[in-house]
Amino acid sequence: MAITLYGIHPVLEALKKRPRAFHRIILAKQREEGSLREIAARAETSSIRLQYDALANLTRLASSEQHQGVVAEVEPFPLADCEMIIAGLISRQEAVFFLVLDSIQDPHNFGALIRSAVCSGVQAVLFPKDRSAQLTGSVAKASAGAIEHTALCRVVNIAAALESLKKNNIWIVGTAPRSRQTIYEFDFNLNMALVIGSEGKGMRQLIEKKCDFPLSIPLEAGFDSLNASAAGAVVLFEALRQRKYNRQAPSAGR
């Protein structure tokens, strides 16, 4: 069953990565912007059905006014097998850097976290089948098309997935506001999966117990937490800073 993508970046990035997944693209009438011209050209090159319609109809199709003049019907986002990704990274002697989303239910947070994950070098994003936002056009729009550039792994049970990661010599790092150890006191140069908890409640207690390293983000002004996507970005880019700019190579395992 096709999903609806909307917005210039989500549609353009999908065209670059998987043009054969498109059923059709609908562009707004009387819109001649450069990016829309590029979308039209790529559609014609890939023999994708191209239509033009009024802005109001695009808004209806997208269920959003944020379509920027383009809506597309596309096959669902492909899902990846986590074990195969790990095997590939090990065979190439690459350090593991995964993001695990524990019950992120807001599509905008979900998409923003995917975008931060891609920009910080994460190789795969794991999320649960239930109690989570799903891979929709809204998530793709919030990710600005970054969703096309990482492996997406949907798992039945997050706790079981973390245990499986541990068996593959991957350390589990989680954000925990009450932890005495902060992200700035921790060495991220290791094979790791970062867990970000849900909006409001953070990680579930069971998931927090699975973490090898619960870490806090130091905050000022009396606030005790950040928005889930903001917290994820802070930790991801601290990890990137250390892993990319520190000369020490990531640890081989647990």
C-alpha cells in the first residue's frame, strides 16, 4: 500500500534513492520553482507519472499545507535487518553507532531525530512496531528527506532488541536525567546504541535497566528535561564530536 510523501526535500531525496518506488507525482499548477523543475525532470527521466493540480487539492492529498507544491504516492519506506547491518559493519571493521527510539510518538520528533541521526553518522535507527510514530509522510517531512539516508529497523520489542545488541558486543547508552554521569564526562568512542525515551516520560524503567551507561544532560534555569528531539540532538552531536575529532579509535567491543 502506497504512502503519501509531500514537500520538496522528502520527494527529491526519495527520487534520488528509490525512483522505482514512485506511483505518481503531483505538482502544483503554475509553480516554476527550481526544485520543482528538478523534481519534474527526474520524474520524466524515471518514467514516473507526472500530474498537475490546484494547490487546494495538493493540500487535501497531503493532509497538510506544508507540501511546498509537490505530493507523491510512493511505496512504503524499506525496512532493514539489524543483524545484517551489524555483520556488514563488523566485516568492514567499522564502529557501530545506532539510535534506538523508545516509544517516540510525535511524528515531528521522530523525523527530527532521524535527521539528527543521519547528520551525526548513525548507521541505523531502531524503533518499535507498537507505541511509536510510524513511517509516514509527516515523519519524512520533519526529517527533511534524511529518512532516505539511513537504515530503518522496526523491532517487535525494544528490550529484546537491546539484549540482542549486547550479544553483538554493542554498549547501550541512554539519556537519564537523574544520572550523576553527564554526557560530557563520558567517552563515546565505543561500539554503541543510544536510546532516546518518549516525550514527557523518557525511557521506560525496563529499558533504562537495560542501559550500560545512563547519562544526563546538564541543564540550567531549573528545568529538568529537554524535548526528546532536542535531547537526542545534543547527545548525538557530542558523540559525533568525540568520535570524529578525537584521535582515539572507537573500542572494538564491550
